[in-house]
Amino acid sequence: MYTRQLRALLRSIQFQRPFQIVLPDGGSIGAPASAAVFTARIKTDRALRDIVARGSLGFGEAYVRGDIDVEGDLQELALLGFAAQEQVLKGGLVERMGYFIGFLSRRNTPLNSRKNIAAHYDLANDFYDLWLGDQMQYTCAYFNEPSDTLDDAQYRKMDLVCRKLNLRPGELVVEAGGGWGGLALHMVRHWGVRVKSFNISKSQVQYARDRAAQLGIPTDRLEYVLDDYRNIPSHVARCDKFVSICMLEHVGRENYEAFLDLIGGVLRERGLAMIQFISRTAPSATPNPWLERYVFPGYYNPSLAELLVALEHRRSPLQLIDAENMRFHYALTLRHWLARFEANAEVIRAKWGEAVLRTFRLYLNGGLADFTQGRGTLVYQALFSSGPDNDATLDRIRRITEPRPEAEYADHPRHLEPV
């Protein structure tokens, strides 16, 4: 029965690339192995049932536990899986209800947020150090050319954020979701501002504090605060600039208006705020169920329209003044991460196990396929002002377009041309 259903599902997708699926009984679906871009070997009846009944969630679980092996291009398989998932979620109430019941238990309340963030970001600092690069940036880099190194592109991204925010020495910047602390460190060292960076990942905050201490940066210039973004007003009355890089995905749709009101409440009049976030071309009722359950619990990638609707309903004076789509930059970033990850695959398997290796391999390949094809996932840098300020807008334009003096790059290990 499940073989027949799988054949019908694959026929409905009309995937254009030749592939082969080997079934538990030894039979196969699709092209000969010699012509296939990938061969997926389904080794158990349980795995076959999971794929048919639960789409990407069932496939992901079966792949991670070793009931499915893949030979060839895992990114092509991911594209097939995206199309199959859309069909499965159209198919009936059972699949949708299964997703929503699980998702509700991981909604981003203060308690759940700590659990959700710890599940991914507290895995191990040395695990991420293997493949994120010297800057320890787990967000989209910014490339002048596809041939740029990852570390240079991440440095460019951080500098671009600072330019768009029009940072000036002595200003106070509040950061929500600081990761391993690299952007806050960059702002303090290269732009002369003071930063309070908020994060609920214990391991990330400790890493960031240790790094700042090694560099001799005092806490009155740079403070990493282990606390939820919702508590920022209890720590900071007013700030000059606000930045949040790829944390919005963990805020939750139900909290967007409150998040924007919080920013507007702490930002000084005519201050600037940047929110960088992974987005979608249109709102989605259901994020990828496997990714939401096993990689980023509680995540949701909003469309730009969803954020703008929340902005229209806000009580704060925020105005959107610029939005840049960085989708292809993220595809290039993922290409670097995946190459570094695979170069360290045996270390990862030995230290964290086969399940972790397969989970992140599937996640990175799926993300790379998605962002490369532009299937529906984007990255935005959105810049907001707290009320209209024509002078600040003109100055921002000049700061973005005029090259910075070469001396300002002097303590970066590689010389960089201006963006």
C-alpha cells in the first residue's frame, strides 16, 4: 500500500531531475542509478510508511536514525522533499494537526524560548567552531564576489550593519540575540560605541564574555547580558541604536507587535534600528515540520508583509526606511558552512554521534538548496527609524556610499576593499 502511495505522490510532483528510490523489498522507483542525480535507499518498511504519512518530518526522522541512506546530491533530494511536503500538507487534517499540536508546545513564551534556544545553540561551542569560521557568525555573510572567503564576507556583513545604523562614537547600542558576541565586539572595537547585548543562550554568553575579557574590553563599554529580550526595558531606559540579527525567527508571530513596540520604547527619538531575519516570499501556515521540531524548535520565518502588518499595528513611532534582500548571500554562506562541516565530518561523528552528523548534514543541504533556488525563503536587512529625521537619513546615505578610510580596517587581519 505505501509503495503505491509513494509512487502516486512522486507522480503528482513531476520533479524534473532524474532520481532513484530503492524500496525495502529491493524494487526501485525512477531512473537507473547510473543516470540519477541521487539514489535514496529506504531500508525499512517503517521508513517507507513515515515518508508517505508524514512527509519531510517522517523522512527526516528516518534519515537521522539511519533507515534511509542517500548516494549522490542531497540538495536535489531536498528539493524533491520540499515539493513532496507541500503535497502532504495539502493532503489532510491529520498531518496539519500533528504539526500544530507539536508547535503549540514550543511556542515562544519566556520559558519555552529558553528551552528552544538551548536545544540548538547550546549544543557545544566547539561544535559550531568547526564550521562557522573565525568570526563565529551564525548568520548571513555579505559577499562582494562569490570567491570571497567566509571570514572576509562575515566581516563585511558586520561592517555593513554598522554603516546602515550610522554608528557614531559614544553611542549606546542595544543588541537583541547576540550569538557568540562577534557583532557587539566589532561595533565596540571598530566603531567606538557602547553595547549592551542580550541573549538567553548560556554557552554563547559565556563564550562572548570570555572573548571580550581576553581582549581587555571593560564591561562599561561592552556588556553581554544573560536575559530575555522582553526584559530589555528593565536594563536600558534609552539607547541610540538597536540591532537584532536573525533573532526574529525565534520571536514568534504572536509577539511581533510587542517586539516592535519594545524597540520603539527604548530607542531615542530619531534613532535607528536594524532587524535582519530569514523570511519567506509569502506567509506560511506551516514551517518545515522536521526543521521546527529537531533543528530550530519554535521557529517561524515571517514574510516581509507579516512584519509590516505588525509595524502598522504598533504603538511606537517606528518607520521602515530601507530593506535589502540578501538571499543569494545566504546561499553562498551556507555553501561555506557545508564545506567546512563536511571537512570535519569524522570529528563530528566521533564526538557528537551519527544522529547529530545526519541532522546537521540534512539541515545544511536543505538550506543551501532552498536559498540557491530561491524557492521561497529569503533574508532581509530591514532598517527602521524612530520618527522622521531628514538630516540623519542624508548622513546615512553618505556613510553607506562613501568608502571608509583604509586606516579603519588596520586591525583586521585581512585588508578589505570598501563595500
